[in-house]
Amino acid sequence: MITWQPDNVFSGTAWYYARFRPDYPEEVINLLLTKFGLSKDSRILDLGCGTGQISIPIAPYVSEIIAIDPQQDMINEGKSIASTSGITNIKWVLGESAQLPHLMNNNDKVNLTVIARAFHWMDREQTLKDLYHLTQSGGGVAIITDNGPRDAIADTKWKLALDDVVHHWLGDIRLAGTKGTYSHPVRRHEEIVRESEFRNLESITINTRRTWNIDQLIGYLYSTSSSSIPVLGDKKEPFESDVRHRLLTINPDGLFEEKVTTSVLIVWKN
């Protein structure tokens, strides 16, 4: 059961999201360009666009991107970054997946929809139904996920410490903004996609590594729905102090490396 509000989940995170959410590997962008044969005639939908981590690097290669997000601050940050980069072919739209039929013109279809780090927030079955009708024949959907500093923690001492600090200050229930809680979907994305009208599922994995410093890790935590500054409230200062202390105890040079697995699920409309 959904216990959160789309326009509240990432409230207060956009500044940090734009600066501390990692970019996607160049291999991911090249994969999308190649698999879908994207060109200056292509029209893309970036659903749950955040501050443009997918839209901005793809924009120079396509005709138009419709970038949709339920958080106005995310849209504003994305617009600012795009403007600074001289990118003018992104249409930024305030909204969320449940509003797709109202936000998009069914007669004006897209070649590709990208959902990056966002599919788990959506009614996945209904979203795919709506996207099927919005997709050109021969086009498709790419669902991108990757792990971050609080994922895949079992064998990484610094991640265990980070997770422990979050639990200490915020409890065991994962918050989703200031007005809700979150539970990860039980069924895997692949299962949901296989049951949709889309066909020919491809699953591609790209392995990379990231190195974080402590300021970046704190910025990342503030970019999340579960440990944003509004969620922390008056716990922010002691929380941040605790993060710094725990991480420096583990590694005094303040640098922390993680293995990153980026998964790209691709499906097609025949």
C-alpha cells in the first residue's frame, strides 16, 4: 500500500540531487543511443527525470525530450543545468506517472521512454500500459537501476557504518519524505515487464566503480527521500557529525570506493 505523496517524497532534496547523485556511465548513454537508433528525428520521454541525469546527456543527439517529474524543485534545477549547458530541446513538465494520459498527447508518440532510478516509485503495471499506447511501433522502454552508498552493504564496512548511522537517527522504518514511508516492491521489475504488452526483453549489466569523499556521501544522503534535510529536521547537525566520525574511523583519508552495477532493462513495441 502506498503511504507517501509523489510531490512530497523528494521535497527539499533537489539542490543535493543535482550535485551529488552520480551521473550514469557513458556506456549507458551509448547503449540507449545504439539500441534504439536515436537520431535528430527521435522523441524521448524521461519519466521521473529528477534533475536531468538522463535527459541532459541525451539531449544533443535527439529532436526533443519530455522530462517529467512530480517535484517542482527538481524541474527547476534541471532547467537551470540545461540552460547553463546551452540545451534547449528539453520540455520540462511537472507531473507523475499516474497522470501520463493527461500529460501526453496519444497522437504524439515517443520513440523511447527512459525510467531511471524511479520505476520502483510507480504503479509499474499501469505505467507500462500507458506507455505502450504512447510508444511508436519499433520503439520501447529502458528501465535503469543501479546501487548507491546504502545498497549492497553486506560486505562493505563503510556502507554498514553509514546504514547504521541512518538507522540510529531515523529508525528502522524507511521514510519517504516527511509525509510517508516506503517499502520496496516484492516483485522484480523483470517480472512486471514480462507481463506487459511490450516484448523481447533484454537485460544488460554494466559494472563500474565509484569513489566518494565524505562531503559527497553526506550530499548523497541529503538527496534521498529517507534522509533528506526536511526528514532529519533538528537531527541534521548531530546526524552529519556522526556520519563524519564513523566514516573517518573506518578510513582516515576520507575516501570510499564502491562497486557499481547498473542494470538496463530494454523492451520493445513491435
